[in-house]
Amino acid sequence: MVQAYILIQTEVGKARDVAAAINDVPGVVRVDAVTGPYDVVVLTEAHTVDELGKMIVSKVQMVPGITRTLTCSVVHL
């Protein structure tokens, strides 16, 4: 499995709505609202990097209220 964290910035006041919507996306393991420069952090997993990329672009980034995402792949050192 391939895992990645997605750091999400939302429109003002939309973090709760975004987190709730993303929680229903297949491949999402965990969703947390956080403080700081990002509003929501999501842990995702997929079988391949390509599958993960498709999920992020076609599902996560389409959620209303998201203004920016940053994807950080998990590496096992």
C-alpha cells in the first residue's frame, strides 16, 4: 500500500464541511481538523501511486471549500 498525507487549506469557516465530505471518500484513512497554516490533514492510502493520484485529483480536490492542497508521500526509512 502507498500512503500519503494531504494538507488542506479551506475557505474561511469551511473546515468542518470539508472534513466531513472527505471522510466519505474511499481510500481516506483518517481526517483531522488542525490549527496552523492548514485547516484539515488527511491520511490516505491506495494500492499504487497512480491510484492515489487519481483519488486525490478526482475526489479530494473536487470537494467544495478547498482552496489548496499539498500531498506528502509516506516513506519508510
